[in-house]
Amino acid sequence: MSYRNKTTLLLSSLLLLGGVAFAMQKTERALKDKDLKKFSSELANYFEARKNNKGRLEAESAVLEQKDKLRKKLKKASSDDLLAHPVDLGMALWLSQGYAKKKFKKGKVTTYKFAERFYTKKNPLEYVVALPRNYKPKESWPLILCIPPADQTPTEHLAEDWSLAEFRDGVIVVVPTMPKDLETWMGRDGTAAVLITMQQVLESFAVDSNQIFLAGSGKGLEVAMSLAGRRGYTYAGVIGRRGDVGDTGPEGFCNLPTYIAGGGAKSTAFEVKVKELGFDNCTLDSTGEAQDIWSWMQEHPRTSYPTKIHYWPNDQLTRLNWIEIPRGSAEEGAEITASIDAGSNTITIDGTGVGSVSLYLSDAMVDLDRPLRIVGNGANKEVKVERNIRMFMEEAYRSRVDPGQVYVATELVDLPTKAGTEEEKDE
């Protein structure tokens, strides 16, 4: 893919995010990359201290000190608090990975091994990475994480399914080695192979967090749909190359589009259910080829901060984008809808079968310099939510925020029982 085409893809991402997700809030860069250098360096030191369980307090203090020093750089901006500038804060998080200092082999398919956690040197996790021929670690790149079918090795899958020039020139394509036992793919072993591969890639290569696509073929499509259904806010979309979607329902897909080429009966049923819920973001294409997938990708960057959320929480689906319930708190049939009106600085939540929710907030969603109006099941409250650097650091360390989806505050919202509901009748 030419540099011009890659730029077009990135611009389409930014335009979509600006028009849909950010509404009216602070989306312009207030700082240059060089201004963030010391802050991002201390942020990296903090993550390392947490990982090694050594020097955490000192590292935390250094981050706070650098944040305060940036107030001088921000004195002419809308706010002198770095936390009020989500795009700059996200860039600082991206820079903290130090991609430019890491070794890589661009334009080649390279096999990597991971031998930590429950993997060993004798039994490592293997995955292959194909970097674009013009890969530059100072730029961010789309990522396709592909779960292969059982009858293909990762290298074969790359060669047979992802050889289109646009993929090889403009996207980081990654394929994990899945467990030998097909029965374990939907369990811990299969899940770990995919998620740990993704974690290693995000730490090593300059990925655009708003353009991460999870793909699957054969049994791999079932795994992809299952993972996306539980943590869909991580991905821009799910791509199916042959196979069927399995038994995953659409309850967590309201802002997560899917493209399925050559799907079966369960894929057709999934599309019907998606439309019944009012999402209409599932594309079935019985003759879809690589070029069709490429075109679809360009039209579907991640909506990082959706203004509307609708989902059916359960023990496996506790969080969707900026709203979360306590694990184990959802009753059978629980349902939540939430929306943001940036103009009035209002968030409205309607829920049944759930007693409370936590909101994750940033100035990409609402103006945290102003009082925030929250309406929970009709009950109004007005609060002044404080930005919190420690909350951001903790969420970043736990991989619950990323460079394209930054949260700096949280607020607990009670959802009183609505008049006339079954819960009230039982009481």
C-alpha cells in the first residue's frame, strides 16, 4: 500500500472519531511529541516498576512531577492540566512504549517465542509477525490479529489468506499458534494464545490502537467472536474468513462491526439478531475477497468513545466501553442503555436488573471542567468529577485504557428500581 493510501486510512479514522465519538470536546493536540518526552519516559519507568514490584512510589512521584511541569507548556491551552487533553495523554502512553528503540525486521515474516507465565522454553507460545515493507516505528500502523483454522499453520495462513499487497504494505499482520487440541480453543489455552500474542505485539510494535482488527477462519472465527463479545471495545471490528461465528450472541456488539465472508447458518442467524437489536453493523458477504475486506477496514476504525451504548450485561460481559457493572451483580435479563449529550454535559443511563454502574470518563466525552449531570433511571444528580492521574496510571498498567481510549476519572451511579418493574412488584 502506498504512503498516500495509508494516510487516507488514518485520516478516515480520525474524521470518524472526531465526528462520532468526540462530539465537541478537546480533541486537538495541545503539545508536541517532544514536549511529552520526559513524561512518557517516567510513565514507562512506572510500568516497569509495577512489573518488577520495585520502586513503585518513587516512579509514581516522578510521573506526577513531570505532569506538573507540563502546566507551563499548557498555559495557553484550554486547560493547563495534561489530563484534560486526552489526545496528548494518549500519545504520551503510546510514546511510553519506546517503539523506536526496539529491533524489528520489516517486510519479513518472523517467528517469535514467548516462554513466560504458563509457557516454558520447552513449550513456548509461538506467533508469526509480518511487518509492512515500509514499516517505521515512529508511525502507528493498523493491526490484524488472525486466528487461523485448524488445518493451516500460521505461516501458511499468512501466505494463503493475507498476501494482498495492501495488507503486506500497510498493516501489521500477526498469527498465533493455537493449541493442538481443538477442544481447548474456546477455553483458557486458546484464549491465552490469542490475548498474550496481542499483548506482546502491542508492547513491541507501533500499533494504531484505533485500528486493531480481530480475524478468524474456521474454528478461529468462533474464538474471535467469543473474545470480541466479552471485550469488544478493544477492537475496531471482527473479520471472518470462512467458517461460522459459533454461539456468541450480539449482546456486546452494539459498537463493534463485523464482516463475515463465506459464513454459515449461525452467521446468518447472528446478522438477524443484530438487526433485531437495532445495531445493523454486521456485513455478510458470501463472495467476499481480500480486497473487499481491505475496503471494509478503511471504513471501520474503532469508535473509541461512542455516544450511545446498549448491551445486556452478564458475568462474562461486565464492561462495554465507558460503562461497567460489578462482576456478579447482573440479574438474568439485565439490560443497560446509556448515552452522552456533550452539549448539556449530561450522561443518561437506563438499566434493569442492575443496581449500579461505574462510568469511566475523559474530556473526549464530556467537559470535566464543568459540573456533570447524570440521570440514572430517571434520578438526577449533578457532580463535579475530578480527574485523577493515579486512576489513569492504574488503568493503563492493567491494559484497561490504551492510546486511543483514555479515561482519567470514574463515577459510581446508582440505578434505582423503576416504578412498575418486576423488581418493585417483588418488593
